[in-house]
Amino acid sequence: MISVCIASFNGELFLKEQLVSILTQLSEEDEIIISDDGSNDQTLEIVSSFCDNRIKVFENSFRNVVKNFNYAISQSKGEIVVLSDQDDIWHEDKIRIITGYFQSNPSTTLVLSNLCMIDKNGEKLGRNFFTGGFNYSLVANVIKNNFIGCGMAFKSTLKPFILPIPERIAMHDWWIGCVALIFGKAEFLDQNLVFYRRHDYNVTSGTGVNYFRRLSYRIILIVELGRRYLKVKFN
């Protein structure tokens, strides 16, 4: 069973196209978990228009993307959890490739794929998100996050280590990626399985943040990873 987790907020511009690209790949046993963070546009109406029992909507008011993804992941029931943004487009073989990779590599607990960059109209920008491979070093990823949520899929066996995501963490993908490096096995798949849309309303943590705030994010990450490690070790 596959669980696709989407944290939505005012996603009316692109959500329909994203959901179509996902639903065509899912079986009847799979699910899409949408945790909506108080949208005041047509997001919920667009979701309801699909009339698809595989889509499960939870209305929340966190006003926080990390809390929103934390909730969506906590509601997932699938053996494989796939994270999705609300404004991208999936490659038509994304699920087949991801599930095949997990089957062929049973020790892998998290897969991160490459992304093809597109503009707001869906036109390719001629570049990929990852241009120089992937750095598996935990230290390197604490210094500079190499993980991106919309390219992630992980086994449900990793959920007890991921959840709950500490509230002070800057971004969910940063935390999940580092947790996978410590408690599991992360692998980078250099295939463009997502068309990653860049537009004026992207949510990107850290943009315009000063040096001391960026430093505090890393200190918090180190502290929380240490706490989670000790909790796992002694429980």
C-alpha cells in the first residue's frame, strides 16, 4: 500500500494537475492524505470535485508547513510513504520506479529522486535540481540540507524515528533526511521523477533569513537529533 502525503494551503492554482498525475499511478488500495492548513481559496473544493475514496482530507489550522506534514505522515497507513508538494507534476512512472527500487534494495529505507525544474506554466527550464550527485554525509547535510521533500519516499518502518517532528525544526525534509541517515539507509536515485514547479508562491524556508537564524536552525537540528537518538537507544 502506498500513502501519498500532501500538506496543502491555498493550492488552487496547481493542485488539480498534481492530483491527476498522482491518481493515475495509484491502485485502489492506495491513499492520498491531504492535510489542509486552513486554505481560504478553492483548494478544498478542487479536492472534493475528484469524488475519489482514495483521497482523505483533514482540515487543520497549524499555519506551519512542518506541523502540517507531521500530521499528514501520522495519518498514513501505507508501507511506503511518498511526500508530495501541491504544485508539482509527477513523472508517469514515479510510483512504479520507486516501489521497484525498494523491492530490489530491501535494506533501503528512504529514496530521494532527482527533479526536473519547470516554470509556472509547466515548461521545462532546462536544468535538474541535483546537478552534482548527492552527499550522504550527515555532517554535510546538517551544514547544508541536500534533501527535498517532494523527491522523497520512505518505508513506514522509518516513521517511529521520524515522528513526531520536533516543532522547532526549520523544515520537515531536513529532519526526515537526517533521521534516515542515522536510523536507516538513504539512497539517491538520479532520475527525474518529479517536475518541480518554480513560481511566485513557493514555500521555501530560510529565504532572506540572517546568519544567526540559520545558525540557530542547525543547532536546533543537532540537539533534536541527539535527543531522538538517545530516546531510541534507551527506550
